[in-house]
Amino acid sequence: MAKKVILDVDPGLDDAVAMCIALFDPRLEVVAVTAVGGNVPPHLATRNVQAIIEQLDPPRWPRIGAASPPDHGLPVDGRFMHGIDGLGGCNFEVAELRTPHPSEKLICDEVRAAPESVSFVALGPLTNLARAFQRDPELPHVIDRVVMMGGAVSGPGNITPAAEFNIFCDPESARAVFRSPSTKTLIPLDVTNRIMFSFDLLNQLPDESRRVGSFLRKILPPAFRAYRQEFGLEGIHLHDTVALTALLEPQWFETKEMGGDVETMGELTMGATVFDRRRRPAWRQNMEVAFDIDAPQVIEAIIRNLNAAGEIKA
Ligand code: RIB
Ligand code: CA
């Protein structure tokens, strides 16, 4: 039985690669893809979700949720890494820009439609999920589980010295989700940074005659260029794709129960994720946190799953 999931994304190149797997993997039934502002402004995140789905034309089209700005606006965006359009400057057309339901409403509807059966994969800021929990206070008990890409436990941030991008974009929402009674798994930078794809990835993609293969060949070269220009690296991270893999193939991840929270006030530490790692922790353990990863197996799984997606006939 395929696992029902909602993908919450701020595409974003690594979000887009995660969508290439999720929308074709027979282990998943993507009931909705909900856009959230982050890497790009909300309206562009919504447009990019539609553009990606049109490019991929998956066997089953998910419902699409429209992003809206977080309560305090977005403090930053990721266009220095993901390109001015968020998708490597590919300027994908969108056939018909429909006016989807707000993401938070769609989340409530889809979770309520299948109680305790829908997992939420958060690959961007946690604005939508926090709003869905505000809209339906029982939802944390109705959702099956939440898998989040975000935060850092012992390593540095990536958008500030203290904060990881997704959390930094909307710390209040992240705190609300961390403190919610939902079942949560966090995939932090500590593990996603351990996965680096070399240029060899471009030789290991599905055939370009396939929609997934053609799409990946368009969006990945700009990602490699951005990593070289910004960091002088000859390779790329795919943080969101790693987080999705934690849902699909958890055997390659080691997690432990931890008590975690989010700094929402600090001048220097705004958006930092803080975990009680004292000898005798006093904070309530509120999530599973990935702390180790079988990096070669995860890299192999991502390449295998991308090629499997390329084999599915639309
Ligand atoms: O810190 C990595 C996260 O920030 C990823 O979700 C990436 O897409 C960006 O949103
Ligand atoms: Ca993302």
C-alpha cells in the first residue's frame, strides 16, 4: 500500500529533485504538493510547483497548494543559489496558472480526509504546517508523521552562523511545529551536508528522452555552477532529496529522541535550533533527530530512485 504524503516545498533546485522521485515512486501517493515561500517568494514558489509538475507530467497529478507570505515576511531568499526564478534560470513555462487553494487549507483537507494516514514532508520553511495546526488544533494528532529538512544540532548554520535556512525563514512557525504534539523526524544539516554529489551525477541520470531525465539535465548544471561560484565546491548538496530519502529508506539513517526548540529572538542566533544535549536532559523529547547516515547508500538510493522515476511511463 503506497504511503500517502504531502510534499511541502519552496522550489528550489533540491526541492525539485525531491519531487522528481516522490511523484513517480510507487511507494508514495503524493496527494498534494503545497508551495511555501523560502528559496523564492511565495507567488513564485506556487508557480514553480505548477511548472515542475507540468514538466514531469507524473502518472498521478497531486493537488497543488498556493503559498502565502509568513506573518513577518521572508527575511531572506535562496536565489543566490537557486537562480532568479528558483529553478536555475530555466524559465519554465506554465501552461495555465490556476488559482489553487491556500496551502494550509489543502493540508487540513487532505489530512482530515485520511486520518492518521498522511505523512507531511517539509522541505522548506514551516509556515504552512504551523498555519494548518492553527487552523485545526487537533491536526497534530491526526497527521501520521512529519519529516522535516531543517536545523542543525552540533554543526553551523548555512544562512547565518547559527541558523539553517528553512528555520531562519520563519522561526516562529518552526517553534510552533517543534512544540506541537505531532510525531516528528528532523533531518538536519549535520547529516544532509554529508551527502555531496560530484559532476558524475550528470552521467548517472535517467535517459534524456524521459521527462525526468530531460528536466534534471536542465536544472542540475546551474546547481553545480552556483556551488562552484558561491563556495568553490566541485559538487552539490541536495538537502531536500536526502530528507525525502529518510522517509523512503530509513534504514540508512540513525536517529535518536531529542528535545529541541527554536530561537525566535536572538540578534545573532535568530532561527537557531537548540537541543538539550546536557548529561541529564530536562527538556521533553519532542522529535526523532537524524544524527548519522550511511552516505554511500543514500547517494546510491537517490540515483537509483531518480532512474526508477525515469522508467515510469507517463
Ligand atoms: O538549508 C537547506 C534548505 O534550504 C533546503 O530546503 C533548500 O531547498 C533551502 O530551502
Ligand atoms: Ca527547500
